[in-house]
Amino acid sequence: MALSKFLDPKYDLAFKRVFGTEKNKNILIHFLNDILGFTGVNTIQDVKFLSTIMDPEIASDKQSIVEVLCKDSYGNRHIVEMQLARDKGFEKRAQLYAAKAYSRQSGNYIDFKKVFFIAISNSILFPTEVEYISTHNIRDIKTNGHYLKDFQFIFIELPKFTKNKVEQLESTVERWCFFFRYAEDTTDKDLKDIAEKDPIIKLAYDELDKFSWEEEDLAAYEERVLSVQKEAAIWEQRLDDATEKGREEGILIGHEKGRAEGRKERDIEVAKNLLKAGVSIDLIAESTGLPQAEIAQLKEEIS
């Protein structure tokens, strides 16, 4: 919204500012514990940021993929990814990134730690029966036993999250989802209500307050927003052009098909008249171009 004082956390500069800096790693720690459901002795106490460039070709692509990669105090790896647009093969890339993070561990493979892949998506990834937040891991087909435990994938599909009022939110996870989807629309009253229940999310909002950003950083953010919007507009125009081209080609094909069918009907009528006049099948085939077998069938029909 134009009058909002909060920026959109789905864009890379804002996302990295909230979740990808040493200054704010406490926000990331709370987010991980909340989304993964870690409590008590299992909670993550600290994280160390790692290099996120696992696929240079994708990293150089302007298509709205931003991620944070870190290692927690237990040695487990966590990939947190924000994705503005659906990309082809997203599920395979998620598995590839998790596998690369797993294989980059050093030491004896027996001691390798778990990898958690958390994706916040601004588009729908799975069928409608899958809820807005879903957890995926490796299980035995027959027993549903969870024996291969080192990979876990959590997907948050924001379009499926339909609660758009703060008073509707029932859990910390829902407040995080509201943060990602509706940060720009959040009012001071909304934020006060959220802060009473989850002070750490209030800190995340504080990082999105545009009035706390340096002019240069804010200009870079706005430029990024315009760039993504321009890309989206270009792809939408290409889709419109392709649709229009397909429609025009369909009309041409339809017209051509219609003409061909018209010619065929005309030739059949000529053939019938010639048969009634006693003209031979050979001559009729030569003059109309119809197959002799088809003309013979017409002769049986009119006889």
C-alpha cells in the first residue's frame, strides 16, 4: 500500500535485512524454532551464517529467489528461502539445495547432521488439498515409518493463507504468515496486537519500517521492486502475445479447415451428379480428385 510505512519482506533486500544479518539473527532463531516447532531442550540457541551460493546460474538469475543458509548450535543446516514467483522444477531444486547443503558437511559422513529446507512461496506449489504449511520427509511406503531422518522440507504457500485480520490469528506460525503476506498493510493497531503476543515479530516489523532505512538502501529496495514488477509485466505480455498468436493461428486453421471441408462437400456433390449421369468412376476420380473407393461407396448409396 502506498501509505504503509512497512516494506514488503518478500523482496530480497528486506528479507535479508530481517533474517540474514548478524544483527538480527535472534529473529531468525525465533522464526526457525516457531516454524519447526522446536521447544524446550530442542530449541535452537544460536546460528552461524554460511555461504548461500550453491548454484551460480540460479544465483545470478533475477527471478526473485533469495535464501539464508545457516548452521545451528547442534550442527544442523537450515535453508530459508523466499520465492516471489513459481519457477519450473521448484521441488527438484529444493531437494538439490538440501542435498548440496548436506554433502558440504565435513568429516565422517556418519556424523552428518540434518538439513531443514524452509520455503516461503508467494505462489501455490501443491494441490488444494495440501494446507498452506506442509512438512515433507522420507518415509517407508508400507509402514510410514520415519527411518531416514536427515532431510525435512517445510513449504509455506502464502496464497493459501487466507486470514487477513490480526484478530483471526491463533498462533505464532499464523502471525509469521500474516507478516510475510500482509506486512505492507499492517496498521499500528495491528502491530500493537501482534507485539503483545509475539514481541520478536514486532522486531521483524521494526526492520521493515521504511523510515529507519538509509536513503541509499531504500532507493535500492524501490529499484528492486520496480525491476521485479517489470519482469512480471514482460512475462505477462509474452503470455498475452503467445495467447493472441495461438488464437490467430487457430482462426486461420479453422478457416482453412472450413474451406477444405467445403471443397470436399462440393466434390462429393459433383461426383454424385456425375454418377447419376452414368459417368465412369475413373473419370469422376480424375475430375474431382476423390479416391475411387470413396466414389464407389457413393455409387452404392445413391443406387
